[in-house]
Amino acid sequence: SGARPWPTDPSPDDRGRSRPGPRRPPATAGGSPASPSVARPAGPLLALEAPGAVGLPNGLDVTARGIVEQVRIGQSVTLDGDRVRIADVVLGIRRWRRSRPVPGPADKATMRRRLDALGVVAARTVPTDWPDPPARLRDGLDDLEVLVRDGDGDLDVVDRLLGWGSGSTPAGDDLLAAWIATMVVLAPRRDDGPGLADGLRRVVTRVREQAPAATTALSATLLEAATAGAMARPAAAVLAALTASARGRVDGPVDGHGDGQIHSRHPRADGRGAVVDDVVNRLDDLAAVGHTSGRDLACGMLGAVRHLVDAPTPGEPTPDEPMRDRRPVTTAPRPLDLGPPDS
């Protein structure tokens, strides 16, 4: 489908080998070193990003000088194998980067302890030293939790969030994109019964139907990418840190390679441990994205993770169950079928 974003993103880079890809339908281009576009061309938007930019899931990291400045918003884009054509500009793909993070092995009890250390509790989905999110976002997370818990909740929450806010990626879209991508990536690791899968499928379908007309072209493209579990690099780094093992380097889960060690840039002297330090560092990086986008993305991601670690798996004991009533969980996680992008 022409509205389907590219699930793996072209990134000119001199590391690694080129991986040929299928010919893709035309998209539209827009770019600047930091903020790709606020225009509304038809179809998905390919963001051209100069070195040091955010690393959007629909982004093309362009290392050649002067290319980003040559491209105008709305120009036609064709991806054919290892080449991208934008009007008269042809770019060769040196390396494909992963836009859907691979989560680490941490179980939900471990992730719950990390969220507790950050101050992310059921009633608060951002760290304690962050300002409170707007009421629209807090209420939206509550309604999304009800929807995926019951499977048949009110989809008006999606409509209230889509396009709410200002800028090229409104706050409601940022929260919704991060929440969806996090659920898509982490939920297949758990078996929460039909409610979560049905509710998430309904949210994804609603977003695919409504986002193109409800928000900016860039935001609609990022929301579509989120339905495949794709997210910007700083958000992927947060999720990788949250799910890392005690020895797992967060770069490993993001791009599939790592040395198996934690490398915390700014250790904290509060006894929380290196992994939590690294989550804090990655959250700081994410918070620096845009005016409020990074914090809104973090709110959606942390809200989704909190829901998943707090919701009991069928057959799993709740903390207040007597020990004698506890039985092992025998069901295996299975992938979520969210349907085709045009459903």
C-alpha cells in the first residue's frame, strides 16, 4: 500500500553492507537538519536527516553535504532496491538501520522495579523530576488502558488524541505513537488474553483510518510507522534500557549488536544501579527532542510499559494471592496479528 511506511529505513552509512529491498511506491520528501516538515503532501513522508538529527523511523540519514538543502517538501520519492530517487537526486543506500527495537530479556518484575525507581507509578507516567503531562494526555492514557484491558472500550480516545496540540508532531500524536509502538513491541512477549490483542488491534485500525486526515503528514507517517513497532532512535534507546538485563548494553537491543555490558554516561549516587542510571540518561536524551515531543513520547511509552508490567498474565498470581494458590504459567507468548495496514 502506498500509505505503508518503510519498515526498515535507508541510512547512508559506511558501516555494514547494503541490504537490497523491494521497490516501494512513491512517497514524498521533506527535510531540514532537525525538523522535516509541517506540510501535508499526499502519501507517506520521507524525512531527510542531516548527521546528528533525531533518527526518525521514516528518516533517511544523509551524510553527503548539500543534499538535504536541495530537496523540497512534496517532491516524489521512489525506493528501488538500494537506491532512493528524489526528483533528480539519486542516493545509494550503504546500510539499513532497524527502526523497530528488539527488547532485552528483563522480565516484568525487573521492569516494574526500574519504573518504581524512576517514580513512574500507575497515577504518574513520567519520572518524578519531570513536570506533569497535560490532563488530555493523562486522561488519554487512562482510557487507552481501559480499552486494551477490556478489548471493547470506547475508541473516542483515539479521536481526542489525534492532532491534539501544535507543531509538526502534536502532543497527542506523540503520546499515541509511542504508546502503540511500545505495545506492539512488548505485548507479544506476554499472553494477556484476548482483551489486549483485540483492543490494540482496534486502536491500530482507527489510527490508520483517521490519522491521514486528522493530523500533519509527518505525524501521520510516524503514527503509521508506530503500528509496526517503529520509533525514533532516542525512544528505542529508552525501551532497550528499560528491558536490558543487568549486564546488557542498551545499544545491543536497539541495533542487534552489542558487547553485553552496561555503559552509563552519568552515574547517579543514589544507589539505583547502573541499569536505572542508563534509563535516566536515555530519558534525558529523549526529553531533549523537540519542544515537548520527547517528553510526550516518554509519557506514552512509560504508560504502556507500566500497564504491561502491572496487568496480571492469565494464570499468573497477583501479589496478594496466597502462595498455595499460585500456579505456573504454561502459555507461550504469540505474535499479535494487527491486520494489514489498509484494514
